[in-house]
Amino acid sequence: MKSKWEEEKRKVADLYAAPEDILELNISGKDKIQVRRKVLCSEQGSDLEILFSGRHQHTPGESIFID
């Protein structure tokens, strides 16, 4: 069983994301949102997981167009 300290460390680490794990999505050219990569990859085998799991290269700092 994890110690309480280890559990707290995990919770705090989950609050922060590395810059490369934050993606900016351009939704139909109308809205731009920032989302964590792990949210997009949370459903294994989904189209979003396939696109953002690292199998495809994305240029850091650029919006990803979703239509």
C-alpha cells in the first residue's frame, strides 16, 4: 500500500503538466483551447488517442486544427 506521502506527491504532480503535454486545438477555425495530452488519450483506441499518443508528430507551439 502506498504511503500517504507518495499519494500526496502523485496528486500534486497531476496538477502540473509539462509544456509538451499541453496541446492547443483550433476547433473549426473558430475557437482555440488548450488541453492536456492525457485527456485526449484517456480512451484507448479512440481516434483522439491515436492522433495524440505520440504515434504522429506535431510541431510544438503550433495549434492543431480539428474540424
